[in-house]
Amino acid sequence: MKILYLCNDPGIDLAGKSGAAIHIQSFVRALADLGHQVVVVACSLRGCKQALEDDLHATICSAPLSLWNRALTQVLRVANLTIGRTPRRNPDAVRVLHNLTFFMAARWAAKQLHPDFIYERYSLWAAAGLGLAKKRSIPLVLEVNAPFAYEQQHYRAGVTCPPLAHWVERTIWRKASLVMAVSESLHSQLRSFGVKPERIHVLPNAVNTRLFHTGLDGSLVRQRFNLEGRFVIGFVGTFKRWHGVELLLSAFRDVRRTDPSSHLLLVGDGPIRPQLEQEVRNTGLTEAVTFAGALAHEDVPHYVAAMDTTIAPYPALDDFYFSPLKLFEYMAAGRAVVASRVGQVAEVVVDGVTGLLFEPG
């Protein structure tokens, strides 16, 4: 089949190392391996396009957000000259306007490919995919990883007009041919917002077992960080508040008091990393905590193999709708798992059998 894959999210670098980027890369690669012809349209690509195309066996088209950022900068400059002050930049307006650029790029790609259907990783304000599907009279399969209007409002920078953001989001959900939800929690939300049950399918995240398996060797990682003879507690992920790294660091201080041989290995990066590093220094744990940084995905398995216990320390949230990629990677590598009893985590991990669960917070 011919598949047009869309990602209209400027926060996801298609060639990046984030969980979202890895998910897209793995999904597109799997489609190509199954014999499908795939063209990807994305608005953020900071790596080498040719190298990524060769890796994914897919064609990539870019629709960068920078055009509208430059246009808005000019508008603000004119406004400053006219009224003597510069109005506040509105990122939501840029995202809405960017639908025009993205639609044109996707339309051009569709003319070359003649796709059987469009598969889109849903993102906030991203209406171009639905518009193109209607124009070409082909199905739109929408992958929903989160209720982004809610997430942006409560966990990120906020939205300019929440009622409009929610309305646009729910309209796109309702009009998609099929909606792929990554969790049962999202499935329930989609139904409550008027998406027909027969159009919703739950497809959790998964793991590439060619990368993550029980035969991995973590000895080189242990040697590199002088971890021989230590009990290594590990975390892989983005350092953001809803991933619970702060809770992990606090708990590790208690573990360290009872077991001085324990060591915390943190793989990843994110906005609260400086705060975490400062806390490590303040508590005198510099020699007991390693920040490995963000890694290429193919390097992560050996770091996971170097861990004795892996942690998914999610805090208590109003609604845990995630499908944690790290959880599946930990388990595929045969690592012991300790995780919060929340959402899909509690559905996947059998407490006392395939891992240990604790109450969040």
C-alpha cells in the first residue's frame, strides 16, 4: 500500500532521540519492512535528510515552521513601528497559520504518491491532515497519544484560547476515519467526546525486540562509569516533571543510606536536568549518580542492560493516559521493573510477578 505519514508537531525532531521521534522512526521503518511505500511529511527535521531516508526506507518532505515565525516577526516589527510597542508573540497563532504551509507540502507529497490513506500522528492545532483527506476522499487514520489541548493547558506553556483548542481537537477526532488510541484511558476520553466507538482502536506502544532483548551486554557501560560491584538503579526518559525523576532522586537518597553500593544511572535529558544536577550536588551524591545524557536509540539497550533495576516513577496525575515506551523496553531487556501503580503501567506489570508496583507520589 501507499501510505502518507504526517507529523505536524514542531516539537518533534524527526531525526531526534526523544520517545516520540523514536516511535515515528520505528513505525515508519516497520511499515517499509512490510513492503509498504511510505512518504513522511514533518515540520521539524534537524538531522541529515538523506541518512534518515536511507535508514527508514521512506521518502521525507519537510514543512518547517520557520516561515511563519519569520512572517510573524515582520508583523510584530511593523506593529512596533506603528503603535510604539511590540505585541506579545502568540505561538498558537503560528501553529494555526502553519497548517497552510503543512497542507501545501502534504498535498504536493500526495500528488506524487497517490496514497491509499493518510496516517497522522495527531498534534495540537494540526488540521491539515483532515483537510487533505477530505480533499482527496481518502481515509485518515489518526494516532492519538494524548489529549494535547488538556496537556498543553495543564502541563506545558498553556494555550491562548482553551475552548477553541478543545473544540478543534475534538472536531478532528470525530471526523477521522479511524482513531488509534495508545491507552484504554484515551479510549474512554475519545468516546466521551463523541468519537464513535467502532472507529476507535487501542494500540499501545511497543518495543523493537531486535534492539531490546535478554542477550544484551552492559559490561562496557559498567566499565565506562566504574559501576562494577555496584547495584545500579536506572531510569531512561525525558527529564520533565510528569516523568517523576525528582521522586526517584528523593527515594534514591533513602536507598543510598541503607546500601552505600547503590548507584543511580539516569539516561536522558530535559528541562529540569539542571535542577536535578544541582540537587545531586547539594545532597553530596555526585559520586553516586551518573547523568549519561541523551543517547542515540541504538545505544540505549546497552545502558539498560547495565542496570540491575529499572524505574518508571510516575507521579500521581489526574488522568494517566500515557503508554510508556520505557516500560516495554525495560521488560524486553529482562530487567527488574519497579513502577508506579498508574494507568497502563498497572495493566502491563503484574505486581510481584513481572515487576513491583508502588502507589504514586
